[in-house]
Amino acid sequence: MIDMPKDKLNPLPAAAFQILLSLADDDLHGYEIMRRVEAQTDGRTRMGPGTLYSSIQALVDAGFIAEVASPREEAPNDARRRYYHLTTVGRRAARDEAERLVGVLRVAREKKILRRGDV
Amino acid sequence: MFESFCALLLRLYPAAFRRTHGSEALLLLRDRARHERGLFRRVRLLMDLAIDLGATSLHGWQSSRPLLARVDGPPHFEIIDSYRPGPTALAAGILATLLMFAAFTLLLRPKPLLKALAYFSEQSDAETPGPDANHARQQVTGLEAVGVEPDVAFAAISIKPARSSDPREMRMRVLPNGDLSASALPVIWLLPYAYDVPVNPSPRLSGLPGWRETYDIEAKAPANAVPLDLPAREKRRRVQGMVRRLLADRFKLVMRGELNTMPVYALTVASGGPKLQKSTIEEDSCIFDTGTRESCHYFVVGRGHPLNAKAINLDDLALYIENWTDLPVMNRTAVSGLFTVDTDGWRPMRLPPPPPGVPAASFDDLPTIFSVLRTLGLELKQQEARVPVYTVEHIERPQLDEGGAR
């Protein structure tokens, strides 16, 4: 097991977590990741190229995602698109983060900040 | 075109980012531009880009993140963490830059910058004037608005309550050197002299005060204020400048002047040529004095306002008859020099209402001004012209001098 870098990805920043979630089902390129994150957050999060690719780079460096060959036949103009795949380590990191958030939710419910029917 | 613009904005991102993810980022922007159409979405895209650019520039960009403690391979050093300036450091840098700039401005005082600061300061005063600042600004505005040279001023001025309130004692004299002396003079008589407007109620002068206090005024012109060798018009202009300054300083006059296009009478030479008699008085020895028939630039009062004067020019003539014509009168004769005139009175086209209890005078037996002017070889032609129109925006009773010139 590779130790997780302790600087920027522990706990996972929200943008990075959303990127991991977006890659849970499919390999996607940058624009698709951005659109899926926007859909996951009900339009609240739209990442610009700088934020998106800095997060992607950090996740690649951490081994949470990896660049892969295009899973589909691209048009000639789109040959430059880079696709990303959620690695096993990344999936585990996403699960760890989700479990952390569940714990936070549980505390919020105990404190009656959230009621059971709210989420 | 919008896509091209977005691509252009991408060039503002850090070079390291563009090297690593430039082509991907370009594809992303083009995809967004292609899919997000409509004004709102385009504006939103640009705002997202601006915010993202700011965040990326502020936090810096690194193409790779450091890893902790690699245990494989030969011993070597890894950079665990890299330094990039945080927001506090950036804020301190900006503050230091501003302080250096302020120091540069104060110490070296570059003129263009000071002018710019003065300009913005004036704009700020205009938006939020305090009472004193506003009054001072109005004084300057009043002088500048009517073209008074701030440096032209009487060297000494004395303004006292008139010794006599009898209007028959009213008199005003202006000597060739520019000295002014007046007795029992209401301030409204200084305005026509200073601004070449009729003394009678006129559409060219409004806002006159209702108070009619009269004053004895002595004003000494500085040495050589009106050199004898100056042309007549320039001499008059200089004296007028000093009177305007007196009005602004002592009566706090603020006069707004503007050029308005309106119907006028143009005083012109009739087809037979002018029939004017040259005056025996030379301009160099001219004394404007309302108390003597031998005065220059002054008409002797009579029934029906006859054109009766020893030494007047045609500017004086136009201004005089404008008191009673129904339109402003402009001298368009191009005839210069001083002339002696003596005509019959004429039927005024307009008159102020008579005082209460006094019957209105009748002038029906008199000829029209058109007839009178024809005897001088002159005529009035109705035209449109741009004429100066003045409004008294502010005027006060003056601070009076108890004794001696101030």
C-alpha cells in the first residue's frame, strides 16, 4: 500500500472527492469530469481548467487516478483528449472519504442539526 | 469568435500549466463554449474563467506534487514541500508597493500625477461639497465661467454706504488709467458695465438681486494696468476685468455666462453709407463719467432716450439701444472710432412697468428707432446669432469699509 501524501489530499478536498466520484462508473476526459461534477453538485461546483487540472494532477500524482487510452473511437480532432481512470487506490480513498462524511452526518443527526428525513 | 476569445484568455494561465495541460484546457473551453450558449451562460463561463484564472495564479501551479519518503533507489533528497507565496505575503507585497508609490509621488512630485490628483480631487468636491468648499468653488467657477483673468484686480478698494440716497446723485467715473469712482451707485449698475449687458431688464441678464442699497466706491487700479497705447477695446476689457474681480471679491458675485442662439438685431451700415460725425475727444483722454455731458462711452439721458453723446463707438450704441428694443442688438458695422451723435428721442419697443401709482409714459409721438438710425446711415436687420447670456447665481451685500481704502 502506498502511503497517502499527507499534504493536500488528507482529508480529500471537495473538488478531488467529486472527481473521484465522477470516475466511479466510467473513464472520462476533462470536460466530461467537469460536467459530471456539476451534475453531482446540482450545479454548485463548476471547475475551471486551472482548478480541474490541478486537482487531476494531484490525484494522478497520488495514484488515485491514472491516465488511460481513450475507451472509444475519437474523432480526429479529439485525439488530444486525455482520459482518466479511477484506480483501486483511488476508489479506496473515495470510500474512506465517504465513510468520514457518514460519520460527520451521524454526529450532525445526533446533535439534531439534521433530522433523519433530511438526508 | 467566442471560442477564439476563450482560447486567448487561456494564454493568461501560468506557462507551466499551459505546457502540461494547455491542449486539454483548450478542448475543455471549446466544449463549454460550444455547449453553453446564450448570453447568460456565456457571461457565466467568462466569470468562471476569470475566477479560475485568479485562483490558479494566486495559488501557483506545479506540474507534479511531491511524494513523501521514497524508500527505493539510492539515497537522495526529495523536496517534501514547496514554498509558494501565501495570501498574507501577497497582501504585504501589495501594501509595500502602494507605500513606495506614495513615497515616490510625495518626494519627487511628478507634475502629471499631481494634475491628475487635483483633477480627481475637484471631481470629488463636486460630488460631496462642504459649505465653505462649495462657496470657494463657486467663486472660482464664477470667474472662470465669464473669462475673468484672476490676476487683474484693483490695487485698493473702498466700499462705503452712500452718503446720499438721492438717485440724482448717482454717478460713476472710470479714468483712463483704470481708476473707478462711484457715488450712490446700486450694484446692478456695475453689472452692465462689467458684462456689456443692458441695465434695463433684459433677457440677457437675469437673477438680479431685489435689494437696492447704494454705495460710494473708490477703486485704485494698479500701476500700468491700462497702458495708453492699448487699443480701445483692450483698455475697456482690462477695466471690465477689474470690475468683475471687484464684484466677485467684495459682492461674492457668481455669474454664469453662456452663449445662446436667439433672434437679434444686427446693427449694420445702411446702403448710403454711415453718416457719423467724428468725435473731437481722443480715446487716450477718454473719461467715462455719467455725471457730465463731455463723457466718453455714455449717452445723455432724455425723453425717448435720444442718441445724444460726445464720444461713443458703435458698440456703445448697440448696447444703449438694446435697453429698449425687443431683441438684443449686436454691432455688425465694422466701423471703428469715437463719434458724436445727437438725434431725436424714439419710441421704445419695451419698457419696464412704471412704479405703483405712476401712469405709464407715452412715446407715441416719437419716431421708431429704425427711423432714427437711418439718419445716422445705420439700420437694424433681424438675424439669428449666438449671444452671451448671463445669470446671477449668487450675490451678497458687501463687507463695508469704515474709513479709507482697503
